[in-house]
Amino acid sequence: MTKKTKCIPWILPGLLLMSATAVAEEAGGGFLGGVARVNNAVGAVVWGVPALVLLAFVGVLMTVLTKVFQVSHFGHWMKKTIGAVFHDKHVTSHTADKSISQFQSLCTALAATVGTGNIVGVSAAIISGGPGAVFWMWVMAFLGMMTNYSENVLGIFYRRKNSKGEWSGGAMYYLRDGLGSRKGCKWIGLVLAGLFSFFCLVASFGIGNMTQVNSISENMVAVFGIPGWVTGVVIMILVGLVVVGGLKRIASVTEKIVPFMVILYMIGTITIFILHINQIGAVFSSIFRGAFGMEAAAGGVVGYGIKLAIEWGMKRGVFSNEAGLGSSVMVHSNSNVKEPVKQGMWGIFEVFADTIVVCTLTAFAVLSSGLINLDTGALVSPTFTTQAGAVVKLEAANIVSAVFNQQFGFIGSAFIAVSIMLFAFSTVLGWSHYGTKACEYLLGEKWTIIYRVLFVLLVFGGATMGQNLAWQLADTFNGLMMIPNLIGVIALSGVVAKITKNYVDRHLRGRQIEPMYSAFQDIQEEEEAAPPTDEDD
């Protein structure tokens, strides 16, 4: 892009930030207090009813346009994603070029999504929105499968290579080259692409960095008594060693950490599930009652109860799987895949594994523990006494830890602390790549090293930052990223439908038609000339 083009996206966010700073200083009560007030005002708009309706609408739209692909082709996308890991070397083998394998792209994306949202986020949703919030997390996951699918399809279809030979793709590119290619939409596409990149850049420091490190720090203090600054220094060094190596090193680390941490956590939560199997009826009953406000009917505030359940279910659902944010597209676009739909199916599996599987297991563990009122989602007691006799204040950050301590003593608390550390650490690694790509788009490749250094340094800030403010900031920038991305998905929904039909016709109906690999003729021809792989079967 030209210098003029680069400057345009910064105008509105720059004015917004200056205004926010001025309000914070004028409001008094300390800088962080001012930031919190400004953030609450912005967050109320970003996560208001219109934004949540937009999020749900896109999921419904893409589900309809793809003919309920996540259900009608369930066996196919399972076979071509997790099933292919065991027999298709093209899915797992490391590449000699600048791309990464499909499995590495999944692990890096899951590294960014399977994080504290699956542990702390689920607990926060239940406390704030009641057990019914879990149901709305499921609804958003079902719809989010096709939102994430569509983002990945567009990411592959509109990706380009940078001067280093690396793929560069994501919402900013399909906004600029997809939406922007429409008649009269050039500047709309450019501005939305710039806004998305800016919000992503800032969000990478919040949802992808400080929020995650803050969760690690809080648990290290609560379980092991390790001061926050010590945790900050150690995590900062570890993140630095990986991030400076770029995507290849990040992918190499995440493909080892993610399967291990997910399987380990699932073993722990499944054990809780088995031990509390007699509670399954009561737990699921409370989820469905809460989802539709049945518990609040007698009190006459059924509407308010449903509103809280929907709002918190949606917010924490998106925080957990990131469907609709356009974030994971940036790593999926680096995959060695050539079929947009193939990478789209990895997006479906990503949301399925993250929310339908991992978040559900967490929710059952929390709701079956006896620490939560199954009617309201409120804490039964503000404190919890561990098996060792220590009295601990219960908060969203340590409820799951209390559940495991309840069953397994200190070993259980330590297990969750380590799980959160692995989840959050891997999330930081994944988001460092997202921020790098946003920085590359806005400022150029030479600025990415400066971004990485700043990203690593802010890890320490996350370890000592107030938890509530960290989560609130993360929620706000989630929403700010979401809006331009969803506008792009809606505008290009017809393109996704055509690519999906093209794939189904060729691979499932055996029709001999020209494939749709890329929006750009040079890449289309290059992919068509590439040697066939198992992916082409």
C-alpha cells in the first residue's frame, strides 16, 4: 500500500484513542479508573443488542447459504480434518517453503482459541448469566462453525504472498480485495480493512496477551504463592524465545503443546464428569431452564434473565472460539492447503472442539460441584475451604480450581493452574502471529520486529494488571474486531456459497468442473499446476 493508504485507517482510531485519554484524565480517580469508565461505555455499544444480532445473523446466513454444511456433511468434514491426521501425510508433514501444515495451522489456531476462555470464561459466563448462558454458548458455537468456516474460505481465496514468500491472509485482505473490488466499494473496503487491522493489533495486546498472562499470574499466586512479577518475568522470557522465531517456530511449538494440553485437560474434566454422573440430569435441566428464563418466571423478570443468559453466553462463546472475529483466519491462511473449503472445514472442527467439547466439559464440572446455585448461577458461598483447610475467596478465575481441589486436593488445584498456564501461554503464542500480520498490513514488514518486541515486553504488564479490567478490555476489542469482519463476510457470502458448491460438486458429486482456488489468476494457475495430493481425492 502507499503511504497515503496506510494513514487512512489510523485517522478514526487515533481520534478515538485521544478522546478516550482526555476523558480518562478529566474523569479523575486514576488513569486505570478512567480507562475502565471509557471502556465500559464503548463496550456497552460494541456488545449491545445490534452487535449480538449481527453476530447471530451472520451465523444463520452462512448456515443457510451452505445448506447446513456443519450437519449435512458432518462425516465428510470430520474425515477430512481430525480423521485425516492419521492417514494423510499432506495434513501433518512439515513444509519446506514458508507455509505450515494444515495440522500446524489448526494447532496454532486452537492455541489462540483454547485458552482461559474455556476455563475462566465459562465460569464467568455462568456466574454473570446463569446456567442458561451455557446453552447460548452452544447456539453460538453451532452458528459460529459456519462463520469460522466462511472466514477461512475467504482467507484462502483472497490470500497473497509477501516479499518473504509467506502467505498473508485474513479479514483485512478479503475486505480490501474482496469487498473493495465491488463497484463503488474501494474506499469502504480499505477503511474497514484498516480498522480491522488496527483493532486486531490492539486486541493482540489484550485478549491475546495481558488477559492470558493475568490468568496465569492469578493462579500462580493462589495455588503456589508465586508473586505476579516473577510469573511475568518467566513468561516474558519464554514467549520471547518463541515469538522472535516467527510463524514456523510458533507452529512447531503449538503442534506439540496443544494436543497434549487439550487431551490432559479433557482427561481431568471427564474424570469429574464420571464422578458426578448422578448430577447430569440436574445440570442439563438447569442449563435449559436458565436459557429460557423459566427460573425467573415467578418473579416477573423472565426477560431480564434471558437477556443475561444470551448476552453472557454469546460474549464468552465468542471469547472462547473467536468465530466472527476474523482472527484465526490469519494463521489458517498460512496453511499448505489449496482448497479454500478444506481449510474452512478445519475452522468448523476448531469451533466444535473448542466450545462443544472443551467448554461443555468445563461447564458440567462447575455446575455439578455444588459451588454454584443451579437456579441462579450465583455462588453458594463467597469462600471455599480447600482440603488442606485454607479459606479461599471464590471468583471466576479460581472456581474450576476449587472444583478440582474439592475432588483431588492440592493436586487438583495444581493441575488446573498448570492447565491454565499451558492454555494461556499457547494463546499468547497464537495471538502474537495475528498481531504481527495486522502490523504487517498497516505498517509494512519491517515494523513486525518492533511489534514483537513490544508484545513480549507487555507480557510483564499483564502479570501485574487488575483482572477485571483485563477481561473488560478484551471483551471490548473482541467486539471492535468483529464488526468490520462480519460486514465483509456478509458482503462476500455469495462468494463463499459459490466456492462451497464448487467443492461439493467436484468432490462429492464427481462433476468435472474448474476448481475455485483463488480470486487471483496467477495463484489459481499455480495451484492448478501443482502436483495432486490426497487433498484432491
